[in-house]
Amino acid sequence: AVAARLFAACLAMRARYGCLIAFGLHPLYCAEHVDDHLTALETRLRQDQPVAVGEIGLDAWLPDADLARQETLFVEQLKLARRFDLPVILHLRRAQDRVLKYLRQIPVAGGIAHAFNGSEQQAQAFIALGFKLGFGGAMTYTGSQRIRRLAATLPLDSLVLETDAPDIRPAWASDVPNQPANLARFAAELASLRQLPLAEVCRQTTANARQALAINDTSLGQLHAARDPQLPYA
């Protein structure tokens, strides 16, 4: 979830589909976040067993971005993540160094740097802090040379695959909304870039995601068992 108004819907989605969820106050919705939403977030983290705090972070891309307000919310959410010993899912568009600064000040239990598009030096800094780096649709464009180079050369045990559906559309479907089903083709793209067997890439990136979010077979089994049998599965 990216805003307090969506917390209940996020819980309903987990009940219906048996999926993993996270709660956070996204920087792109900064204008609608009020201080009481931090209290609501704390309640959800305490009561509802999400796997992470997120998506949270900073976004300096928009010309009217209120970075001061974003930073205040980010700091408070990092404090909550540390209090509840949860990983975080990071949004860091044009703000990698700012995000790193706060992560060094308020250490958390790692997580995922979503849609990573920084430098190799920044990548290594996130990895050193216990984060996995997310690669997806942007990696499929031949013009995205830096992202493709990083996907090909960074340690495989530091990468996770993601779609960010319906956003960050892939090269083969740039005119339609992205969808989770594209993850398989992203895996194939990564395998091609690294010249590795697809099965190896799938196995390692899955293990990386489970490690980043502290997911194990027991927790997955409990999640599916708790799904409401009265609701349609799809």
C-alpha cells in the first residue's frame, strides 16, 4: 500500500489472494499524507504482519516535489521499520544519495531498492547496507545501457526481479499497462544479459527476494491457510 486510504484494501487483497503485503506512505502521494497517517501505519505494522514497510523513500524527479516533507515522512517510517524489525521497500528516483544518507543514520533490516537506476558506486553502497536491487522493465530497453550493464555485472545474489505493474512498461509492450505476468520475460532478459541458464537466474533471484523480505516456507503456508475460502481465488 502507498497511502493510508489503501491500507484496508491491501488487507482485503491478502485475504482474497493469499499474497504478501507491505504498508507505507509513498513520496509521490506526499500531499495527502498527514501526521495521523503515521499513527495508522504504526497500527498496521503492529497488528497485521506485513513483510515490509513500503513503498517508502524520496522522489526528486517531480519539479514541485516537497523534499523536506518527503524526508520527514521517510525518517519517521525508517524509525518504524527499525522498531518492528522490518525490511523496507525503497523508492529513490533521482534521490539515491539522499536515501543512502538516511539509511546510514537509521539502520534497518535491509530490504529492496526498487527500480534501481543509480551508479555502480551507489549500487555497492545499497548492497553493503543489506539491500537487494530491483530490476524490471527498464532493463529491457537496449538504450538503457547503464541499467543493463549493472544487471549484467552486479553480483547475482544482490538482484531481484520486479514489474512495478502497471508502470515501467517493457520494451515489447510500451503502449499497454505492465503486468505481473511479464516477470517471466524479465527473468529471461536477465539470463540473456548475464549469459546464464534461465533456471539459475530464476532460482537465485527468488532466493534473493525471500531473503530480502524474510520469507520462508512456514510463513507462506500460514498465509495461504489464512486465505478466506468464501472469496473467489481470482
